[in-house]
Amino acid sequence: MKPRLGILLSGRGSNFEAIAQNVLSGNLDCEIGFVFSNKPNAPGLARAREFGLPCGSIPSAGIERTLFDSQVADLLIDHGVNWVCLAGYMRFLSGQFVSQFSNRILNIHPSLLPAFPGLDAQYQALTHGVKITGCTVHFVNEDLDSGPILLQSAVPVLDNDTVESLSARILVEEHRIYSEAIAWMLRGNYRIEGRRVIQT
Amino acid sequence: MKPRLGILLSGRGSNFEAIAQNVLSGNLDCEIGFVFSNKPNAPGLARAREFGLPCGSIPSAGIERTLFDSQVADLLIDHGVNWVCLAGYMRFLSGQFVSQFSNRILNIHPSLLPAFPGLDAQYQALTHGVKITGCTVHFVNEDLDSGPILLQSAVPVLDNDTVESLSARILVEEHRIYSEAIAWMLRGNYRIEGRRVIQT
């Protein structure tokens, strides 16, 4: 049976779409088991429906985090999901959720972590005046943007960049390395040494 | 009259040597006015003597920092220095020194700042498990490794890297971008906007 990805998103989920296209074209040897959003109106959910993928949402308002996350985990497990990919999922994951999918949750962040964690990473990079930024695929742990790093790609910052132009340039690399990282994980030829993810 | 660089170093000063070779070969249109070390036995000072460059040291032990730095500034100014390049100079500069050479002090750091400031940047990068690190030429202010950034270069981290192999790979880029940044500053076609150094 093929590995089954669960995708968690809160917005348009452009990284989800790039992954989905790689799955459909056979570049990624896996299935998308479920696309979940905490926002019922997330454009990414509409795209999932267009792709004919199983998808759904649970509004998070008023539900305690651990309870909410356990409902999400149940939904994913019911759909046979064994790998979780965050694609613009704007919530912290509870420790219980993280340990349920231990070292099987990936995220992508639009900076060369550990620089510029958190929100508005491209804006942070621009105002800090760096000449190189990029994106990072990493395992998710309970801390923000800080799990072991699988892949990174460097992107130049240009003098006339705006947040929009820089974000667009980084996004091209996000779409490329996220699927590359997923393919690597699914092949299984890696080990984690301390914080380092090493190819075996 | 050509711009005159003052080089401050504490050790072997391999970046000093790369700069000196670019000055001697005419790639950098400036002179080296003085090579200073706080360590009388720094190998970089011996190299400066071999190059026939004006050089000297003041041992820093027991001298209050502001007084020490004002002696260094006097020495540089007496030798007509109007730009200062740090090349492995293991001391913080006093506010007075920084303002005496305001926006005319450069440093190179072996990471993509703001990631991994301070000592042992290559070791920090390795143990953090990043896949990309690099080096940064920046203006020096009173805070550690935090002035406006002129140039950066990205360097891959390999699975089998040691601190030594990674440092050697970064050093190649350090030698390249430090002289490139100096040439840019001496041409004068830049402006500083907030933290951003923009080409004009």
C-alpha cells in the first residue's frame, strides 16, 4: 500500500497544490489521504475538491487545542494517513498530535531557518537587509519552526524587491524542495543525528 | 590620494592576506595603510611584515577598552587610514571607535547572519543541522555581528562535513566577497536605508 499524506492548510495552500500535482503526475509515489483545514472557506479546500481529494474542515473556534488536535488526528488516521505535511497551517500543533505522528510531520518555512522564524518571514528578511534568504523543509516538533531540517534552498534578495516579489521568488523554490523532501522521506534513506538529518 | 585600509586582526588573518593580494595585484584600487593586531605574535602580523606593510601591535592586557581603542584609532589615523577592515579581530570595538570610523568599518562573519552570530559559527551551523550556511560582510556597529549587510554568499553543508571541511569551503567565499564588498564601498555607489545597503 502506498504511503498516504495528510495535508493541513489554512489558506490557499499553494504548496499543497504543488504536492498534489506531483502526486497526480506520478513524480511522488504516494497518495493524498486527506486535506484538512481549520478554515472551512480556505481556498485550498476548494482546490482539493476540484482535484477530487477527500477533504474537510473542523472550525477551531471555541475548541480546546488538545481536543481539536485529537479530532484532526482521528480524521487523518480514519483516512489511512501516515505522513502529515503542513502547507500554510496557521496553528501550533499540540504535543500529543506531534507524538502521534512522531518524525512524520513536515513543514515548509519561507526563510533559511533558524533565521526569521514565525510570521512574515519575507518581510523580516527584507527589513533585516539580508542579501540571501530562502526556504526550509523541516520536521515539526512542539516548538515554532525549529525541528530538524531536511532541505533548504537559497534565494537572492534584490535591491528593488518588495515583500511580494521576494515571496514569489521564494515560492518557486518552496514548491520544488517540498516535494523533493517528501520523496526523500518516503524512500526512507535518512537518519536523524541530534538535529541533523543525514542521507543513508 | 587612494583610500587607505586599516586591517585589524588577532590571528592568522587569512582574509587580510586575500585583501592584500588583491591590493598588490591591482584588483583593489586602494592601499593598506596599517595592519594592527592586539596580539604581538599573531601570524597575520608576520605576513604583513613579509608583504612590507606598515604594521604593529599594542597588547591589550590590563588596558581599559576605551583607552585601548583610542590608541588603536590614533595609530590608524596617523597612518592615514580612512577605512577599517576586521579580519578575525577578536575584540568588541568601543562606541567611540565605531563613531570615529562611522559606516567605514567592515567585518566578515562565517555564517549567513543573522543566523549563528558570535564564536564558532561553523560549529553552530553544523550542530543546528542547516543544509545551507555561508558568510556575510557587514558594517560594524556596537552590537555583535549585527550591522547592515553588504554582501552574503551561500555555501552548502554536506552530510560528511566536519567543522574543518565546512570552514574551508566557507573561507573560499569569504576571500572572494570581502574584497568584492571593499571594492563596492570604495566606489561609493551605495546608500544605507534602515538596515538595507542598496546599490545606487
